[in-house]
Amino acid sequence: MATIASINPFPHDVRTAFEAYISSTTYYNREQLADEKWHRMCLILDDPAAYVPYSKDSANLKTRTQSSFQLIDNKLYKQSDIRHLNPRYVVRKAEVFDIIAQEHLKLLHAGRNKVWPTIEQQYYGIKREDVEFILKRCKNCTLNRPNTTKTPLVPIISGQAWERVQIDLIDMRHEPSGQYKWILHIKDHFSKYTQLYPLKSKHAEPIADCFALFITAFLPPKIMQADNGKEFKGALLLLLRKYGIQVVNGAPRSPQTQGLIKQANGVVKAKLRAWKMDHGSTEWKDGLLEVTLAMNTQIHSTIGCAPAELLFRDRGSHINWLNSQTRKDLSIGVEQEDPTLAPIFESELEPEFEALIDPQLQQAPKPRIEVTIESSQSEAELSIELTGARADTVGNTT
């Protein structure tokens, strides 16, 4: 597998600049709590009877703490309200930088307008300006920032999900991932829901196979809009006619009629570049799942919510699970149906897998073959030497 140099998006100088920014005399954040006040609030919630107010300010602090805050797993949270349906973690000053950087990377380097709503719903004590300050200094985003202007869009009105889907191909021949050189991009115009499929070629048959998988998962759309490419004819056209899907082809050399998906193609490429930099790999096929999840679970500026939330309204908890650090917690095991059996943890699987491998094979060096050709005036000699696992030498003279 080919690799590339992994780039640290937030080197030490970015952290130093942010610390200087929040420590300046002009910085003000009314939600941010001093460490001493944070500790007092935790003591109040942990044992209200043991905390005796010693002044009017301390009495007001106790009243406000008990009415607006709560302890969850020994961590301080702001209680839910009309605008925030779930309790929000109270961020201390030393945690602000790491939390913003973590959410930015989790959304695969999304911009401020997508990162800020996520942070604002989950955390208490972070300002929009804090998010903007850090994201402007992300090294990966600086390298991937496009210089071209966006194509003006032609307004298209859709009244419900799957009424109209747009499809397009993303050309990845300049950096193939193994045998895969194309990406089929399918996007619902109403919900902005995205599906990405890796392709080895742009022929109509594999495109039809991928679109059949799309129909299996989401049912046939009413309208399929594409450009005039010949790859969207043939087998795909037969599949569309079979399920009564209306085909709308854009005008030649008029990308603005496909503006939604053309701009989304740029988002896919930017997120893939960010994924490759974060993982130090050029195998973009391995990152398509993360890119798809990121695009479907982050807030879209047009609809005001995540595409998955609009499409699957009863799956909000699942979206929160995708966006949470809990899904990476290796201490969460796989539960057994038999109540007498303990959960299976990921940390327990690796030793069992290694136990199946012969220890001698684990320690033995890989064999290496050396081929040497020596020529003289009388004859040529060819010697083949096998080294590594065995030290035998095999000679063959011709």
C-alpha cells in the first residue's frame, strides 16, 4: 500500500497562538468558568448539604449551580433547555483547543459553519470565535483550500426525499486506489443524503450494478438526473426503465444544471485529501466510508440539519453515536445473548488471533532470494541464493 507523509494539522505553534489569544486582556467569554469556580460547583452538586455559603455571591452560586448544572460521571454538565435538548459538557479553559481540534478532525476538516453547530450543541464554554480562530490555522485545510470560484446554481425545487437524485462520476485516475479509478456519487436533492461507490471503470455495467444496490437500500427514486455522458446509458438506462425512473439529462457543457452534485464532488475530494493526510495513506477507497458518514451526519447549511437526521428522523441517537468518541472506546464489549457469558472485548480478540499463528512463523525472518550473474570470457555463471529462513545456497552453472 502506498503511503504519504502524514501532516499534523495543528502543530505546537497553533496551540501557542490560541493560548495567547484566550489569555489576552481583550478576550471575554461569559460562559467560561475559572478553575476555582468550577471546583466549587462540583462540590455543591456532589454534596449540597456540606456546602455552606459564606457570602451573598456564594449563595447565588449555589442556587444557580443546583438549578442549571448537574454531575454526570463526576463531570460537570449544563442542563438541557429549549435550544439544547441534551446536557452539555462544561469545558474548562485548558480543554478548549483539544475539543475544537477533535471535532474538526472528526468531521474530516469541515468548515466553521458545520463544526460550530456540533460544538454548540454538545459543549458549554466555547465561543464561535474560538472555533473560527483554530480552524483558520489548520494546516491541512490551508493546503486543500480551493482557489476557484463555485459554479452558480440553477434552482431546482424538490418536495420530498428520493423525488430527484443526481449522479456523477469523480475522476480519480490521477491517483488510483489499487484497481479503483472512479467514484460514483449519488446525492438526493431534497435531503442532501450522499452515497459513494468505488469503481474500477466508468462503463455502464458497473455503474448499473452500484445503482441497483442504491435502489435496494433506498427504493427507486422518481427522477434520476445526470449529464450526457455515455456511461449513463446502456445497462443503466435499462435498469431505470425497468423501475419506471424518469431520466433527466443536463444540457451539454452546462455544469450549473448539476450544480448540487458538482459542488458536492469538491467536498468529497477535499475530505478524501484530508483523510489521506491524517492517515498517511493514498488508498482513498479505505476512506470512502468515513467520508460518506461525515457528509451525512454533519449539519448541511441548506437544510439546517444533518441529511441523515432529516431522512431518518427516529435515528437521532444513532447519529450522536457516530459523532461521539464513545464508538472508539475499546472497553465497550459485544454483549452475549446468554446472560451467563461475559461480553467480548476487542482487546481480547487480538491475543486469540495471534495464538493461531505458529510461533516459529512469527519469529522467522522472511526468505530473500538473491540472483547473481557473473560473466567471463569462457562462460557465464548464474547463482541463486536463498537467505533468511534457511541459509542454504543453491548453485546452478550453465
